Amino acid sequence: MMKREFVMVGNSLTLDFINTRICKQGQVIDLLEGTDDLSEWLECAGLLRYVSGSYAALDAETKQRLFTDFLRVRDVLMELVRDVMASGELTNGHKEQLNEELRKYPCTKQIDGQETDMHIESYYEAAYLPGAIVDNAAFLLTTVSPSKIKKCSNEECILFFYDNSRNASRRWCSMSTCGNRVKVNQHYHRKRGRE
Ligand SMILES: [Zn+2]
């Protein structure tokens, strides 16, 4: 059973990972408080299938070290994504930062899939698994226009998403939460304004 309700609205592994920090009633909540939370998120995000060897078989100390490294990578990527969004481009400095992270996590390439669906996949030893997210971030930031990486328009929300809608008009992490909440607020203010 999942103890945590993870938010998978980012259209991107990298942004979903950054979105493990959420904001509720003005308070930032970290959904990754320990190794068990991380294991659940990795499962939820489908990352465990890119581990060569067994993640479950890792000893507690290795899991703890891995957890710390995942959080470090999250900080690095969060800052990087914000910075790329602010500057509107992937600068040489950003590129170097990503390359530095990429160099830390060796992987093995394998051809997966059948017939027309064949593709190259990267597999990581468990201790290098953060590399899967770094790799995804490098792909996102080198292939997607920074203008399509957005923060939710609800000022109280800190979630990010990749807007792949046709006219790039997505504004909310989720229509059912932030989108509606803001609309309800505006409606309420309009009504009050008339009174
Ligand atoms: Zn939101």
C-alpha cells in the first residue's frame, strides 16, 4: 500500500521528481522523508526497472547513502530548472553543470523492445540510479523550449510541469486542484465585489 500520495502531473520524470516537494496551506512538505518514501517513489515512477541488479537487496547503509544522493540531485535539478526558466535558455554554464552530474553516473546501454518498437535504454547499478533522473533532465533541457517548462499559476503552489499542450496554454499543475481553487476564489471575489 502506498503511504504517500505522489504527484505525477509533470509530464516529465525530472519534474515529477522535483515535485516531491509540495506546498499545502502555505507550508512546504517534503514527500521524501526517508528511504522507504524514496523506494515508493521509484516504484511509482517506474524507475526500478532500470536497475541492473536488485534495489531491494541493498543494505540499509547503501540505501541511506543513495537517498542522500537523490535529494542532492533533486536540489541541483530544481535550481537548474528554475535558472533555465528564468534565463529562457540553456547556457554553457547550465550545460557544464549537467555534464558534471552526468559524469558521476555510469550506465550500461541496451537495446530493448521488439521489431518496430526497438530503442536504446540505459541501465544503472543501484548506487548510480540518480543518473537516470540526471539523464532525463539533460534530455528535457536540451530538447524542450524553456518556455514550455512552467510553474503552476497558483502562486501558493510550487509544482512544475512540461506543457506539451498544442497551443502551450496549460496553466495549472492540475485543473481539479489548483485550477478550480483559483477559479472558485475569483468567483467569490467577483461576487463580493458586487455586494
Ligand atoms: Zn498547482
